[in-house]
Amino acid sequence: MISITLIIVGISILIIGFILLTSLQKLSASKRHEQEMERLMGMAAADGVFTPNEKKLITKFSKEIGLNHKAILKSINERIENLNSKPETEFIDYNKKTGDDFEDFIVQKFNKKFFTITE
């Protein structure tokens, strides 16, 4: 009778240990995912510009790990707004840039004594 009791106790301890182990692994994995997301958020906000590619990457990763991507994107935008420095990069509208370059080229062809350039 004692042997059966010991077997039952051993099996129950084994099952409890397995459940605890898997729950600890899930907990450490979620903690690791949150740390990775925090690093991604920091890198996205570091240069002061939140690009569409960064938004796609962060949205995809946050959906994969089950986090609220809208709250994360809002948090990154708030971080960028609270930066006290000028952005390291800027968006370039190539259509506007091409038009501005063309205007500069045309203006160079005119005699400068007939007009003044203002921007």
C-alpha cells in the first residue's frame, strides 16, 4: 500500500514540476519579448524619425508576441515628440526635390539683376 502511495505522490510531483517548468519558460519568454520590444522602440525613436518600415516591423513583431501594437506605436511617437534634439534624418519627397532642383536650374539661367531670390 505504501508503494502505491509513493508512486502516486511521485507522479503528482513530476506533473507539478513539469507544469511549473513550462509556466516559468513561458514567463521568461514573455519577459524576453518585452525586452526585445523595448529595444526596438528605443532604436525606432533614437534618430527622431519614425519611418514606415520601422512601423511595419514593430507592428508585425508586436502582433506576433501578442502586444497591443497601436499602444506601442503611440508610445514611440510620444518618445519622438519628447526628444529635445533635432532629428538626425529627414524624409525626402523626391517629387518635390526634383521640382526644386528644376527651379534652381531655371533661376540660374536668368539675369540676377532683374529679381531677388527668396525661399
